[in-house]
Amino acid sequence: MVKKILSIHFDTNIIFISSDRKYAIQAFEIDALDYLLKPFTKERFRLSIERLYNM
């Protein structure tokens, strides 16, 4: 699904949130901005959003 979105909106930044670490490598192979592994802290979420706004 993400590859389809990126084929249409190639300048989209994506932050994945998952409880499964096995997809992290795939996420970064398609240039994900970040990959948050559940459970994550508010501070970790804030850092991801800050990275997004600083793009």
C-alpha cells in the first residue's frame, strides 16, 4: 500500500508505527522518515514529529 501511495505522491513523508520490528528494514528501504516501535514514549513521538517539521 505504501509503495502505491509513494508512486502517486512521491514527496510524501511516512512515519510507521508498529508493534512488530520485522518490518523496520523494509520501511527504511522505501525511505520512511521514521519507524516507531510500540510501546513508545511521548518524547520519542515528539522527536519523530519534530523531524517531520524540520524536513
